[in-house]
Amino acid sequence: MMQVKATREGLVGHRTASGYVIDAIVPFVALPSVFALHRVVRVTNPANHRTAIAIVLDVGPWEVNDDAYVFDGRRPAAESGVDSRGRATNSAGIDLGERIWRDLEMQDNTLVTWEFLE
């Protein structure tokens, strides 16, 4: 299980890396690896112990090839403060879709834990 900073995906109406058009209904997240697409994860808000199940339908935040973080347990590259393209990051390791944000009762961009279920 990995504990990282989570941010809100937002962007309702935009298309994700998997082709999904973002809405506030489908429980999805983004992780920075194309190999994570369509995998199922459990996400927990440690502040209130609420848990939700989500599908990975987008690639990000910030990075798109951070397999060492997603699959090998290393810290997210975005935590360095700069992504591989030189952009300043917000240190997030996972983006939460609207449904997951609500289900976890997130109040701000803060820590969550996540793990693959498959």
C-alpha cells in the first residue's frame, strides 16, 4: 500500500488517456503509467478511514511513465517538485475523479493510500 498526496482530477467533460469522458459518476483515478490503465485500485482517506474502489482511467498526475512508482513501490517522481518535462508539480502521486473525491469525503489535496486489487 502506498501513501501519497492526492489531488482532484476535475476536468469534467474532458477526455482521459483511456478515452473516457470525465463525469461525476464513474469512480476513477489517474496514476502515472499507461500500464495501470483499466486496473482496479482501493483508495483510502487515512483522515477518516473511508475507502473506495476505483478504476484507473487516466494517466497522471504530471508524469506519464512513472512505472517505478506505480509498480515497484518507489516514491512518485512528481514529489521532487519538477516533472520530467521541467514543469513545477504539486507533488501529487494520484488524481481522484469527482466520485472518488466525494466518496472519500476529501476536504483538500492531502494524503491517501492506494493499492491494486488485481
